Amino acid sequence: MDPAVIVTHSSGQRGWLKAARRQTDEHRQREARPIPRSRLERLLEVERRFAQDLQVEIEANAAYRAYKATGVRKDGRRQGRKFPVWVPPEEPTGEINLTDPDSRNMLAARGFVQGYNAQVAVNEQHVVIAAEICVVNPDFGNLEPVLLAAETELVTAGVTDTPEVVLADAGYWHTEQMQRIAARGIPVLIPPDAHKRNGVRPGWTGGMYEFMRGVLTSERGKDLYRRRQGMVEPVFANTKFNRKIYRFHRRGRSAVRSEWRLITATHNLLRLHHHRIAAQAA
């Protein structure tokens, strides 16, 4: 755990614990431990993760108490010395899947499923440029990582063209990430309100929210954003309904990531095949 990263957010005891858990998950992602085939070995791995989670919780709360005890925030302001007393549990608590400890209980269109959040970046020709896997249910926070993955893939492939504009649905709204991307000269178009919502999100008024609403109601903004659904949704529809790929068959984030990339690579090959057939017919 890196307390220096958490301090900058100064979001209370719960915020520190949330940030520490996120760091733990990032560490596990880099570690990419394979999921054992033996059930006994998987149970031992689950026990190890529970113990690790408890230790992270203890360290996060200890770091928070030490931070509050200094009496001065990072911006120089004094802070209160009162904070809730926290007693660590004797046994680790929580839930984890015994078949695939890396997977999560995800909210899907038809209810909750045990699985992963599959991400793609595509161009106007429905070609997948980048394919990633995450274990966080909302798409919030995935905008910048997926864009960076796409840019890396383009550079690796020797493509000199860079993204001209980033289009994503409302679930990807992340103010800090959007500002960083825009600062690099890449416009970002994301509606602050989901299409299923009637009216404006509570508290999402003024500033960047109203600016984005104005952009999306402009003639150029509407023309650009209406392309999003026709670019990315057909990729998932083709994968699920035409190719009958409904689920992953491997276990572990690293293995599932490889499987997802194989699926999207074959999608691109099929796109190339159909393009050549159409060109020959013409």
C-alpha cells in the first residue's frame, strides 16, 4: 500500500480503505497469478487473499490515523483530530468465488452474473483496436486506460494515425480522466446523463456538465456522438448472437484477458475477410 497516493485524495476513512483496496487489486492484476486447477489449491489461494485483504484494511486504517494525527492536511489547513475508533475483526470477512477468485458478481442486463467486465476500443469500421478486462462492474474509471491501451496497440502496429475524438456512453464519465485526455488535444464526447434517465442527474449541473450538454446538442456534436452506438454495439452483438460466444471458458484475469483478445482478434479477421469478399464482388 502506498499512503502517499491515498493522502492526495483526503476523502475520509472509508475513502482511504477504498483506495487501499484498489491498490491491492492493481497489484494482483500485475502479479497475474494463475488460478489453480485443484480445488484444494484454490481454497488455499482464497485463504491467502482473505488474509491479505485484512492486512490491507489494518494498514489503511493505521495510515489514516497517523495522517489525522499530524493535524495538518496536504494543502496546509488544520484538520480535526477526532475520528472513529476502528477495531479490526478477528477473522477476515467478505465474499469470494471459489471457482475463479479473480471474477466478480457483475450487474448485467438480465441480472447479476459471475464474471468480468469486457472492454473494447473500436474504430468506425468496427475493427477492435484494443481489448481489455477489468473486475469493476461500472465502466467508470475505464475511459483513460482503454484509450491508452488503444494508443499503445496503434504504435506497436506501426500506425501513425491517432484518435481524433473519443466517444463513450454516460457510464464512462470521469471528470479527471476526461480533462487529462482533452488536455492532450483529443476531444471527448460523453453525455453526463444516461439515456434511460428522465432529466438531469441530481447534482450534475453547471460547469463541465452543462458545457458537455451544450456540445452534444450542437449540430457537430450530435453528428459525432450518434456514430458511437453504430460503432461499438455491433461488435458485442456479433460476438454474442452471431458467433454464439456468451461466456468465457478460462479462469483468472490474465487467462480471461488472453481469451477476450483472441475473440476480438478473430472478429477483426472476419471483418477483413468480408471486406475482401465485398471488394472482389465489386
